Amino acid sequence: MGIVGCSNQKVAAAVFVCTEMIEIKGLVKKFGDFTAVDGLDLRIETGEFFGLLGPNGAGKTTTISMMSTVLLPTSGEILIDGQKLDRKASSQKRKLSVITQEYSMRQDMTIDEVMEYQGRLYYMPLKEIRKKSEELLEFAGLSEFRKRTVRHLSGGMKRKVMICRSLLIDPEILLLDEPTAGMDALSRRQMWNLLRQLNEKKMTIVLTTHYIEEAQALCDRVALINRGKLQKLDTPDALIEDLGAFAVDLTSEEGLVSRYFHDRDEAIKYLSEAGPSASFRATTLEDVFVECAGRKLQ
Amino acid sequence: MRRQEAAVDKENFGMGIVTVLWEKWVEFRRDFYKITVAAMISPLMYLIIFGMGIQTTSHGEPYLHFLVPGVVAMATMHGSFSAIVQNMSTQRLYEKALDQVMVSPTPLWQFIMGQIIGGSLRGLYAGAIILLLTAPIRTDLVFNGLSVFIMFLNGMVFSTIALVLSFMAKSYADPPKFTSYIITPMSFLCNTFFSTEQMPSGFRQAVSILPLSQSCAMIRSIANGEPAGIFGFIVLAAYLAVFGTIAVVFIYKKKNL
């Protein structure tokens, strides 16, 4: 496999050995008359940190659900390491771990039991489950709560349990659906650091998020999807460059309007002509996102 | 790759079933008192009201002799059905805990099998409680290994039906409806409190072919020292095969589980 499609950051490290870990071909998912995912094609390389961005209802969670076989596609297919992923594909599923948007755990189990259940589902020996659980729970600061049932944990703690649970099995691919939703700023930064560390160990990470700065900070490449269709796909820097690296915001009767420029001098000239209500700044991935989706997002 | 998968599955053959049984054990251990009391209350009421309160006879024998095998079979049905239908619907619709299983490499047929066996064991436990409670009463009824096997088979059938229904449930309100529409009528009509022979023709044949009718008849025959016959086993096996197949097809093929 060539290096076409690999992110710039990864090229040096990959040294022409990029391989496609995940390939999505013509993926379609319909719920009755509603098409949630509409002919999505993606290639995600081994060890890549890949972001799926889109407004509410864009089809991000549906895509992740199909990648974890919870939902089956209406048409199209997903390949993991070149092999079709379906509910029977044990060897492909063994590589996958998912952190869903919802707290998908037995609420009446203790943290220890949740971890043991996960380990057993992946055929891990009991000794290994206990040893790794202890390490992960210690790392997440959950050791003292291990006998507490999930129902009695705070939202942030539940999220941490889900992270520990997904890492217990040493996955090659980590699918994250809004992993930092509901987390405070400090916990979110800790999560970012953890994800970076995991990605440095060549774990392939697919992330959906509403926090655009999260995608910009973490992802090698991002796919912008809207109404189930792929709108743009590139590195965050390339997407910003494509829109124009410099932005001038104008406050008008219509609200905040931004104009984008490739050339700094051109932007400054526009700013000086626009009057005192205008302001200058660097373009962010959120600008790309808003332009692409056509509406302001959180 | 498929060969590699087969080798891994062979190496861990049955581990998925053990995992589900472990999960069921965790649940049983935690809710032991609730499960035990719930399994006792209704059958005990029926035994007290119909068997002891309303003193009557059936076929020249005390009515209690007729009632006990029926109540044992009914308790098995209730125990198995309720152990699966509520739990699985909650896991699928509310907790989304089924997602954890779906994404794991555990073969889904083993998950189904584990649920069926686990549910059946819960039914067996409920039936055993009734047997223990009625043990001090002198009835001369016979309960042997074959009775236990029939109770287990009956539990498997109703666990499987519960599993299929819980995969079909669209909201949290559905499981109680399933109980009202399916389990409650069966509890009263299927050879538990009175013989299906007394029903009008047509209706009698329809009720007789239901799994609980057959389980009651077989357990009652054994209790009276008569052979259980083969027909009941065939009927139960047929239900198990049909609903088991539907459950497996659902979990592998249902697009929006």
C-alpha cells in the first residue's frame, strides 16, 4: 500500500509502510425513509488518529455503530485489515474496542465486575484481567470505588470506567464516540494526553466529537460529514489552508460574519477598511466546520 | 482469515457460554433474596388458595395432587421468562450493555446459548423452591431426575421465547405487555389449574400444543407414577428449535438490534 492518504505527520514515521487498518466502502444506512449515512467512503491508516466531525444528526454515531457491528449497514461494507467486518468476524472484532456516547454498561454491576465481564468476553485469563484492571483503575483514580455499582458513580467516573474497560483488552483500533462529552476541562485535557500516548503506540483511533478544538489538537486527518455524506477529508492544517488561514470577523445586522483570506496582508487591508467592529484572527478548524456545515455548532 | 477465526473459536469453545453464566451468577448472587421471594410468592398463593383453602378433589384425588405439578411447571416458566425478558430488554434498550457483547469477539450464538441455559437455571431454581415448600405435605407425588430434566427443558423454551421477544421490544413498556399477553394466559389455561381435557374442542387442541401444557402433563404423569411419553419432548424440542433459530438469526442479522 502506498502512502497516498497518509497524514503528513505520520509519513516520516511510517516510512512507506502505511497500511489501511479500516476501509469503508460505499456505506449506506437507512432508517425507514431517513438516510443517516449516504455512500460514505473512507480509508483509515494503521496508527492514524482520525476524526469524524459533523453537526448533530450528520451520521457520526451511526457510522461508529456500524464500525462496531451494533448496527448493520443497509449497503456497503467495512473492512478491517482487508477482511470484511460483520457480526461473525471474531478476529476483526478482537482488534476493536469502543467507547460509546452513552454509558453502555450494566448499571447493576460493580466496576470490578464490569472489567471482569469485558475481559471474559475477550477470552482473557482471569489473572491477567485482575492485574490489568488494577493498573488501569489505579491510573484512572478509580481504585477506591471498584466495589461500587455503576449506577452509583458520577457521569465523569462512568466515562472513566468505559475508558478503562476499552483499554483492558489492548485493542489495535479504538472507536471513540464523543469520549469527552460531559467532562470538565481538566479531565478532558487528561483524556487528550492519554489518547496521544495511545496513538504514539500505533493504536488506530477514530474519534467523533463536537469539540472542534479537540479534533484540531488530536487528529492527523478529519472527515467532515453532513447529512451522512462526506464533505471534506484532509489534515486540519490543510483544511484550514484551503479555506484561508486568516479570518476577519465582522459584526453586522445579520450577526457575526467571517471572511477568510489566504494572504495575511490582504486580510489586514480588509480589516482596516471594515471599520472598528471588525477583528482579525487565525482561522480554526471550527471555521472550516461552520462553512462546511452551513451553521454554527457548539 | 476465516480458518484463523475458526481456530481461535475452537480454542475458546464454550467460553462465551461460561461468560454469560458467570454474568447470570453475579446477578443471582446480588439479587438472591429478591429473586427467591419473587419466585415464591405467586405459586405459594396458588397452593394455599386452591390447594389448601378451597378443599376439593380432582379425578378422585385431593386437588393438591393435581395442582402441585402444574404450579412447579408454571414457576419454572415464570422464573425463566422473567429472568431473561426484563433483563435483556433493559440491557438492549436502556443500558445499551448489549453493545459490549456485540462488539466483542465472543460468538453471538454462544451468548444466546448462555442466556438460554442461564434463564433455564433460574426457572429450575424457582421450581425447586416450590418442590421444597411442598415437600412437608404428604402427597406421594414422584419427582425424579426426569422431572428435573423436563423443568429444565421447559425453562429453556421460555428463556428462548423471552430472548426473541426482548429483541423485538421497542420500549421499556413492552416486556410487561409480553407477560400480560403471553405468560399470564398460559399460567391459567395450560393444564396448570385444570385439565385441558375439559376445554371445548378446537380450543383444547390449540392450548394442548402450547409448551406449558406439555410440561405440566409430563411432570404430572411422572408425579403420578406414569410414563411421561415422548410427544411432550418433541413439542418442547420443536419450540426450542424454532425460537432458538429466530434468536440466532435476530442477533446475527437484525440490522438495528
